[in-house]
Amino acid sequence: MNQPNRPVTVRVMEKDYRIVCPPDEQGMLLRTAEYLNDEMATIRRDSKVLSTERIAVLAALNITRQLLEGRELELPDDLGDGELAGRIDRVLDAIEPGQA
């Protein structure tokens, strides 16, 4: 029997976000949020960009470029083709309104 989805709180750029996900994906969600936070912190440290929104867009562009160039993002080996995109879509759909 599947365990019910549960809210997990992740912290990105000193802000908490509650995201509902299956228990077996919570570890991946936490690692993903940590990776994003590290990317955003690097941009904030290395540039004069102050807006969190602009930092988030720049981080998304950097991560997307890394993916398109085929760089390793230190994700687990158990992700099959298309599975990562599906997980990302489910996480984005699960962000509770008013928390983002």
C-alpha cells in the first residue's frame, strides 16, 4: 500500500516552502532544494543581482544549460529517462498555494 503524500519544508534563499510529495521522494526533494539553494547563493555572492526573482531565473537558466550540455548534476543513478522531468513536474504541481 502506498503511503500518503506528506508536506516537506525546504529552505531556499532564507525562505521556507512547503511542498507535498510521496515519502519515497522526500530525500530527492531535499537534495534538489539544496542544489538550487547553492546555485542561487553562488549567483548572489558573485554578482550584483539583488532580486531573489532574478537570482532564481539566472539559477534556472544555469541549471538548464548544464542539463542541455549534458553536465552531471550529481543526481542519483536511479533516475531513468523522463523520470526526472516527471518528478520535477509533480513537485512543481505540489507547491501549496501561497507558499511560493
